[in-house]
Amino acid sequence: MGSKTFYLYRRINGRPERVKLGGFPAVTVKQARKLATEALGTIATGGNPNAARRAVRAEWTLNQLLDDYLERHAKPHKKSWKEDEAQYRRYLLQWDARRLSEIRKADVKMLHVEIGDTSGHYAANRMLALLRGMFNYAIRERDLDLPNPAVGIKPFHEAARERRLMADELPAFFQAVAEEPNATVRDYILISLLTGARRANVLAMRWEEVHLDRAAWDIPAEKFKNGKPLTVHLPRPALNILEARQAEAAGPWVFPTTSATGHLVEPKAAWARILKRAGLADLRLHDLRRSLASWQIDTGASLAIVGKTLGHLSQATTAVYARLSQDPVRRSVDTAVDTMLAAAGVQPTADVVPLKRSAAGKS
């Protein structure tokens, strides 16, 4: 059963207002009536019962707002709340003790420019979006009576990233992956490339989701923001990797580690080693997902097939995706993977890399 709270609704100075009287049972019905009468008296004499609360919240520090925003809004409603907290620590920590009433639009605009110059336009825009969201929350949910200082600031233009693995890069890339001593990281990177799945889904891949007999990986709906499950086709090279890992599996995770989560988490050091060996300086892990999609298109797949492969949904394409069977997706993924491997000089029926089960090193 949810909690109950007493409120008084009135128009004050021409604006509809909601005056909080208190929560039941700490405040009884009789007490709530008394508090409502007192509030009505304040309104009748030209006052606003909410003014004092608003004044207090206007004097909150940005750090106090962050704590309130995370606990009451982000954690209950956003799967990405940890990224919000990380963004704050990166870019807004310098304003930790600044009072909300002291944060001006000119300050935010200057900070946005500074971050754009030092960390890039994408980072600057994410900071701006977070600050705007925090103030919107305080104004809407916590009755803050201040303008939002992040509203009206034009975000930087973000050029769409188009990086993918090119044909002439594939031999060095696969060789660098094959030489990676950490078998868990090596296999994680290959599965990421060969399936085009989202990074978070591959990291948290569970054996109960994998069906080697039908070459499918069923990712449950609760792992997606859109609340829809996704079946990922597993081409033969991916099956080879997973069959070898399953033969030695000792727990629920496909890529287990001793981390707090129990599974692999952001193997930045190992990825840096691989890029150095391959002579690639600007490739990101997410570009592996983009690479499979690009090779699908290069080998004749329609945008609808690619969308079905990657689990993309939109109002314009959902109806098309719903009519697609899994068969053309399988054929498209198999064709794209075989073409990539051929460009790398690897036989499609091979194991992609020697599946030696070396001890997992540090990632």
C-alpha cells in the first residue's frame, strides 16, 4: 500500500498551488484540517505557504540536489543512473558546494564551452543535459522556484560517428585479438563483433540465455529500455567460441570474472593492448557493433534486416521488423561474418582464433 499525504490546492497570485500539509498517519485528519485552515489564512493575507520551503530549496547546494535527484528520481526510474552520477563527478564536482540560487545561465554556458574545448562536444552536451534534468526535477518535483540555468543554451552539433573495421584493418585486428593472453576478454571481443550485440548485453551474457542447438541467444525484455526481448543469431564462428567456453563453464556467466558483478566489466586495459598490437588508435568497443551492421549492408542486407539484427525499434520501422522472420537475419549475419573473415584471411569454418584456454590475465 502506498503512502498517503494531505495537500491543499488553491490558486495563489493567479497560479495553481499545491501546499503539502503532511503525511498520514504522522499527521491525522484533524491536524490536517487545522493546518489547512492556517494555510488558507496565510493565503488570505497575501502570503504563500510554499514560499519558505522554496527559499530553503533555493539555498540547497548542487551536491544536495544531486543526492535528492539520484535517490528520488534517477535510481527508481533510470537504468543509467550510475552514468548520471559519473557525469556529475567528471564535470560538475567543481560546483559541488555552490548554492542553486548562485548558478547562473552565463556560468553554465561558460562551463559548456570549456568542456567542449577540453573533452569534446559530446561530453559537454551530456553535462548540459544532466544539469538541465536535475533542475527540471527540482522545479517540477521539489517545488523549486528558480529558473533553470541550463535551459536555452544551444548544444554543440555532434557529428554521427561512422567508424567501423575496414577490410584492410581486419587481418591485423584478428591477429591482435588472437594474441590477447586473457581468453575471457578475447572471446568477449569476438562475440561482440560476430553478433553485433550491445556491449552491456555481451558483458552480462548468461548461459541460460544461450541456445547452442538452435544457434540463438535470447536476451530477455528486462535488459532493454524498450521492454522487448531480442533473439540474436549466433553464426558458426560464434558457436565455436561459445561451445568451447561452455565446456569449461563453472557458473551462470559466459564471461565470468572476480569483479563485484561476477562478470566482465569494461576491459579497457586489454582493449588498449589489442589496439596497440593492431596499430589502430581510434577504434572503440561500440564500433564492433557498427562494424557488423556495415558489413551486412555491404553484402546486400536491407536496413530493415540490419534493424532486426541490432534490435532497433522505431515508430517508422517496428511494423516492418515485426513481419520479418529470423531466417533472413540469420542469412544476412552469416554472409556478413563470412565476408569479414575472408577479408581477414580466416576460413569461415575455422575457430577464428586458436581456442587455447590460457589463464585469464588482468583486464
